[in-house]
Amino acid sequence: MKSLSDILGLKAKAVANEFLDLAEASKNPLTQIKLMKLVYLAHGWSLGLDRGPLFNDKVQAWKFGPVIPSIYHEFKDCGGGPISHRAEAFGTKLSDEERELVRRVWEVYGKYSAYQLSNMTHDPDGPWSKTYDSSAKDVVIPNDAIQAYFAQKAQG
């Protein structure tokens, strides 16, 4: 049975809020697209480093890349502009290990533009490219595919 946190996407939203805090501290505002890619990359690295899923939300293969629907719906009102608010995570907290992973992903990927991150998530050998189907809706990118891809990247 899914927890209320899973149903509402609160853990993914807590990850998004952590990235927003890091971006604010570095005076590097995030757009919805860049935030989405960073949250996806953090989830991927968590899986690829055998730490398990960072959150239980499903990652879907949409036209413009991997999307976590709860994050999309939380920030869609920002359009392509900078995000100026935090997600409603209702007190959901990340562990120190999760926060460290998010911080490390920020250090590595935060310098890239949304466009560059989008290109990275569209790798022809990546989970989105192997899953996306333009004729289907709400196609889920399986965590095992994400894990295998990032585990391979971790091995160099």
C-alpha cells in the first residue's frame, strides 16, 4: 500500500526544494525544466550507486524528456521563467545521505543549462530514449532501466 507521502509526491518535492535552496544560495535560479532534469539525475544516481530510489514517484517518458509528474504540476505555473516558490512537501525531510547526494549532483550538474541537461537526459543509450513512445501517454521509465544506465555510468 502506498503511503500518503508517495501518493502526493512529497519526497520528490522535498528533493526539488533542496535543489531550489542550493540554487538560491548560489544565486543561480532554476527553471522548471532545469529543476526537472536535476531531480531526475539525482534519482538516477541514487539508483545507480545502489542506494535505492530517491523517491517513489514514477518517472515518465514525455516528449521533452523524463518527467516526474508531481514536480511538473507543482511548478507548471512558472512556465519557462525562474521558480520563485517552494513545493508543498508538508514537512517531508531528506536524510543527511540524501541531502549529500543532492548537493553532489548540484555541484556536478548545476552549472549546465536546462538545454544541456535536456541533451544529457536524451542520450540515445539512455532510459528515456529506450522508453519514449510518441504514440503512447504516461509511459513509465522503469527504475531498473534507470538504475542500469546510471550504474554503467558510475563504472566509467
